[in-house]
Amino acid sequence: MAKDQSIFVDIDNSVKVKVRLGNDTMMESQGKRTIMVETKKGTRFIKDVLLVSNLKENLLSIGQMMKNGYSLHFERDICKIYNSKRVEIGQVKMEKRNRSFPLSFNCGTNLLFEKQSGKQIKVLRSDRSKEYTSREFDKFCEDEGIERQLIVAYTPQQNGVSKRKNRVVMKMARSMLKEKGLPNTLWAEAVHTAVYLLNRCPTKAVRDKTPIEA
């Protein structure tokens, strides 16, 4: 269960079910579908997640994860999560103050991009957000041989390529929604469609192929 709708890549708001929490409190969900979690091992998608906005924290059901082929190994104050192929996909560290495991993941050794493209990441350019300037992330980049390039806050011209690409995707999404008179709540579907189309259109960056074929 998740409390924040912004982490859902798509959602069915018609799903209204009552859930009972560990303290015997009853709450009603406002939707259900797939969330996206950014980890140091890449982007992960978790399906069949309920949106319960009254929650104080996001809750990860061990029973549901095991039902979907995942396994968990608890070692001291660390919970390691493995997929059905016994590959570690993340670690969750226990909070000492309340002996609970927050839904956040630590550094891993591989990035999803490398697995999908077969290319090694050599340079990472990012802003100075906390998730990119922590000691754990600095050590991860050092261990992986990744050069760090930090840009100045509110200076998009220093990261022009990615900013322009994001702008193209968002303009396409807004245009499709406006053309068909659709509500902004479908922005995730519109963004997915825009990326789908861009990956199948010719581009100067790839010769004689579309990005999806490269």
C-alpha cells in the first residue's frame, strides 16, 4: 500500500476496498495499480499496489511479495529482497527508533540501463539533490568507475540534452490530451504513449534504425 499517488505510473481509481492495519484500524483505498520505485539498482515496478492516502508511511506486504515470486532475507538490521531468479534487487535498512523497515533501497552493483543496453555508464550528470550527493551514492559511483558531474541548481542549460528530451515528451503528452479533450489525470498514459512513439520514429542519433531497434 502507498500513500502518495505521485509514485503511481498508472492507477485505477475505481478500486475501492477496505483494508485492516496492524493496529486494527480500517481504511479505504482510493485506487490500485502499479508504482515506480527508483533504486540504486535501477527503476523497479511493483504491481497491484493500493493507494491509501491516509497512511503515514508506505507499506510493503511481505505476503504479497512472496506470492509474486519474491523472497526476503533478514540479517541483523538489513532486509535483502530477491526476485524469482534469486537476484538481489534491493536492501532495506531497519530504522532503529521504531524497529521498522522504511520503503527505500540502498546502493546496488548494477544499473538497469546497463542490463538493457549492454553499455557501461561512464559519466553521470545530475543536480545536487540529496539522493545524488549522499556518501552511499558517492561510494557507489566510485566503485563502479562512474564520473560524477554536478550541475548548478536551477540551471537547466547545463543539462540541455535531457531537459530538451523531457520537454519534447511532455509537449507531446499535453498535445495528445488537449487534442482528444482528455483529463490531466491521464498524464501517465499520455507520457507512456509519447515515449512509445518516439522510440519507434526515425532519429539522427541512430542510423538506419529506430531507437527501439538499436
